[in-house]
Amino acid sequence: MDAQPAEGPRHEIVIEDGDDDVTIAQGKVVESEFASMAVRLDTEGNSVRLRIEDLRTGRVRHLDALELESIVWLGDGHLTQLLDPSHDRWRG
């Protein structure tokens, strides 16, 4: 039996008139040939956070202001390590 690749979550995509951005129910879509992410502000917690969802897997992460600032201040070497998919994502 051939295993079929698992499909990620499906989202209703809406393109708003006069807006070049793509929107889904979860937020704006930011994508490249390597990733498709939905981002929006989440105001349901104690403070505003950035909600980021991987549209391929459905995995969600919330980042507060301190976490976002930490990303901005990361050195290039640390950011390169974070961007390496073999470091965390592709381990078997």
C-alpha cells in the first residue's frame, strides 16, 4: 500500500477588493516557496500577541513583544540556525 502524504489543514481564502494581501479566517497570509503562514494580532490574552499559524501543519505559536524584540536582536548566526530545517523540523 502506498502511503499518501498527509494534507495540511484547509482554510477558506478570501482576496479583498483593492487589497493585494491574501486573507484567511485566521489572518493575513505570508508565504514563500518554502512556507505558508497566517499572521494576526491576538487580543484574547493579558496583552496583545502576534499569532502565527503554519498553514501546512496547523501548528500555532503566539509571540509577545519581548519575544518579537528578541528575534529582531538575534545575531545572524543564531537566526541562520533557527532557519535550518534539519535542526528541528526534519528529525526522524
